[in-house]
Amino acid sequence: MRTQLLIGGEWREGADGKRIEVVDPSTGEPFAEVADGTPADAVAACEAAEAAQRSWATTAPRQRAEILRACWQHLLDHTDELAELIVKENGKPLADAKGEVAYAAEFFRWNAEETVRIRGELAVAPAGANRMIVHHPPVGVVAMITPWNFPAAMMTRKLAPALGAGNGVVVKPPKQTPLTALRVVDLLQEAGVPAGLVNVVTTNDAGSWFDATIGHRAVRMLSFTGSTEVGRKLLVGASGRVLKTVMELGGNAPLVVFDDADIAAAVEGAMLAKMRHSAETCTAANRFYVEAGVADEFTERFAEAMAAVAVGNGMEAGVGCGPLIDAKALDSVSGLVDDAIGEGAKVVTGGARLDRPGYFYEPTVLAGVRHGTKITREEVFGPVAPVISFTDHDEMIDQANDTEMGLAAYVFTRDLAKGLAVSERIQAGMVGVNRGVVSDPAAPFGGMKQSGLGREGSTDGIYEFCETQYIATNW
Ligand code: SIN
């Protein structure tokens, strides 16, 4: 297990020797420690990335691509080890953790393919006087702040395109799940990523890390995945040096079930949209708008499926939902359910914490929820599904859009034309039609409104880590 900072290809303790405890959310007990990086470590990481990036930027794209492809294979070869680390520090069920490792690795394969396809343009200027050449050099050094809900995949979704485009990187993983990040970058170095190109500073003092990193002259870009609240503050900080930013922020996804939907498929999709990775995803369905004619049937069948999910330690066979990440998350979920009940919602299943150590909450379905109550306005980030019945389609779409968030949405109907027309009216960066999962490394991941800026994955993702340079020339 790696527990030190990675700076300039060397593993080392933080400058003042302090350490941070890592807690197992299924017990609430610390089980490991990692180095607590200081601002001086952050500066050293930026300098190492800057030094390594110079030669990486001029390394042939094919060679960079081959290294990325080797990373894909090497991560897959370590699936069991990485998945167990993810379960230990994040809590998600082992099957989800293995799925996450495959997802994390796939960003390297996809971006290996994109690395050799970064295109430019050549045009004759409209006046005919000269040629216009446009090309896409790397940004330079990129600072990354990654979340705890996908300790491997949310980091590789940034790392793989950043490296493919020719950048150096400094990463701050979350203090809840640093061990996976450290082992992933260890494996990347084993697979051939040059020393110093990727640097990792774990820290208990995110604010000081941020100021030191963002203030460093070599850093030209910030890529963040996390809450909208934190994202707003980081954007203010990044504006001081006019940094390029990619922000993957919070969601509040509506899931719509029309009365012509295949209800079995809608329940299956709703389970995926709500419960994958212990219901702690930004894309998770947060509000379930169900047409009145099928509201009772859908709610009953959905509640049966939710009640059948085994909650427990992610390493135990058969467990489908692990603990929440920490006590604060548990209090937040529990508070939202209590508030909804106070507003007249009825508990169909669940509705309580588990009486055991760790941060467990029962898979919960609430019926009779009113649009506009707190649970429909805030991102739940836990296994709770508020169901809101609707009759008027236009009013439902207004309600689905009545949020500052616009990351994902889901629509279930047998009428594909209706599904597509409704999708176009929903203000979300990603819409699943008769599907409970939208994420794919080959698709543009990102949100509208306050759910973010820029896109990750797809062909767009690698260009986010590039500059655009135009050269006017005569020949
Ligand atoms: C997230 O929760 O931020 C990402 C979810 C995903 O990629 O599926």
C-alpha cells in the first residue's frame, strides 16, 4: 500500500512529517494513514510536473498513446487489488468497485486512441493574403482535485486525456479515499508514465494546497470534480490567475416514467440510476416524476426492489449497497428524509439509519412527495428515492427543469419519439432514454447550468487539456 506523497517520481513524507487517518466507512474506524502534504510539497509537485512536462510535450503522440494503452492493461491486471482498496476506503460493494476499475482503465484505452487523433486546421484567410494554421498544444501543468465517490475513475477520467495531450499533472485526491489514488499512480509509473509527470499530494488542508498550487506560475489549468458549492469557490480562486477550468459539479437528476413505459424496465433503470455505487454518484436520479396512471404500480415495484437490496460491508457476498462515506453524509441524508416526512411524504420502504457501527442508511422510497420541498431541491447523495406523481406533461417538464443543476436526466417511455422530444426539453447535459446509466468514456460527460463547465470523455475531453494556437503565415 502506498501512503506517501509522489513528487518527481519519488515517494516521500510531507515536509512537516504529519499524517492523515483514513477511515473505513463500514466501521467508522481508522485503518490506515497517509502523508499530510504542506504548501511546500504542493510547490515541489508543481515544479516536478513542469520539469517533466517539457520533454513529454515533444514525445511523439504514438509513443504517448502506447504508454496510455499500457496503463489501461496494467490497471486491469490489478483489478482485484484496486477494487479491494476502493471497498475498504469508499465502502461500495465489491462488484461496483470492480466495475469502477474497468471504467477507470477504459479512460486510458479511449484516450490512447484519441492521443494520435488531435487535429488542427489549415485554411486560406478569407482575403486570400495568407494561410491560417490552427493547432492544439498542451496547456502545460494541470491541477486536479478528485472526489471520493469514484476514487479511481474520476482521477483517470482527467489524467488520461491530460497526459495524452502532453501535460504534466499535480493531483489532490480526497482525504477520505487517498489510498486508491496513490496505488493507481504507482501502477501508472510501472506502466511507463515518466517520473515527475504525475505528482500526488494528499493533504488535510485543501485550502493551503489550493492556494500554493493555483498560485504557482507553471499551473495553467484546474480540473475539478465535486460539489457545486465547492466548485464556485474554486472558480473564484482560479480567476486570480485566469486559469482554464473544467468543472464537473453536482446534479439533481429527474427520472421521468410515463404511463406508456415498460414498468419492469423502468424499475430496473430506476434501480441503476439510483443505486449504482451505493447511490453516491453525481448522475444519480434524485427526483422520480411518475405519471399518475402508473404511479402506484411503479412505486410498489420499485419499493420491492429497493427493499430487496442487502445493505452492509461491501466485501460481503450479496451486498448491493455499502455505507455512506461519513457521518456528515449520513446526517444529511437522514435530515432530508425527515424533512420530506414533515412535508407530508409517506415512507413506502426504508426511512432509517441502520443500528450498527458505520454510516449505513436503508434504501428508501418516499411517496406523495411534493415538488419544491427540500428533498427535491438538494442533491440527496444517498439511497433515497422521492416519488412525485404528475398528470400534466408541460408542468412536469417545468418541474424537472426547476433547479440550478443540469447534469443528468432519465426518461422511460415506449414511445421513442416522445422520449427524444422530452429529452430535448430537459436542461441536462446527459439524458438516458429507457436507460438508467449514461456514463461512458466515449461520450461527453458534463452538465448544463451550475452542474459544470466543459466536458470529460469523448473526443471533446482531450481538447479540454489543449490550447488553441493560430499561426498566420505566407508561403
Ligand atoms: C460522478 O458521480 O461524478 C460520476 C458518475 C459516473 O461517471 O458515472
